[in-house]
Amino acid sequence: QVQLIESGGGLVQAGESLRLSCAASGRTDTTYTMGWFRQAPGKEREFVAAITRTGSATLYADSVKGRFIISRDNARNTVYLQLNSLKPEDTAVYYCAASYLVVLGVQIPYHFWGQGTQVTVSS
């Protein structure tokens, strides 16, 4: 079992930045494909970004490409999402997730999920 805990969310103004963290505990002797998702009020959860087990490749949703950066530090069992140039439409609960699969993709299944952290961007 792997437990994922997100942190770093908050209330910011448009144009500002945040860095979200996802700390893993439990079975952390192996690495997983990691992803970030978000869910805005009244909307379905959507894919944001993903990163391979070693961090050698990343994948971003078009809506965040060029603004957000996903990274990982396996020695610290932590995955990060740097959110730059935030827009009000980025407001959502952000979740991190882990997948057993070794390929990146928007539709791949994720097997462990965090509890989410709220990001609110005011105009």
C-alpha cells in the first residue's frame, strides 16, 4: 500500500505561483508513474500532468503546458507540481495519483490517490 498526501495549496491572485507537493509513504521502495489531476466545482476530474518513474519524460494537458511543471525526487518520495502564471480557471482541488503502468497517458489507470489540496485563484 502507498499513501499519498498532497500539500501546498492555497489562495493566490492571478499571475502568481504555487508549488504543490505529494509525499508518499508506505510502500515507497519502488517507483510509480505519477500524475496530477484536478477537479473544479461542478466539473469532472481532469488530467493535468504526469511523469515517468525516473522522471525522464513528462506529459501535460494543453491547458497547463508551458505554465505548470511536474517533477519528482525519488530520494524524498515526493512529486511536485509547480503552478506558474495561475489563472482563475485553474481553481480546483488538485490530486496526485500513482499508477503501476510504466507508460504515460491521459487515460491510464491510477491505483493510489491522495486526498487533494485546494488551489483557489482570484482575478
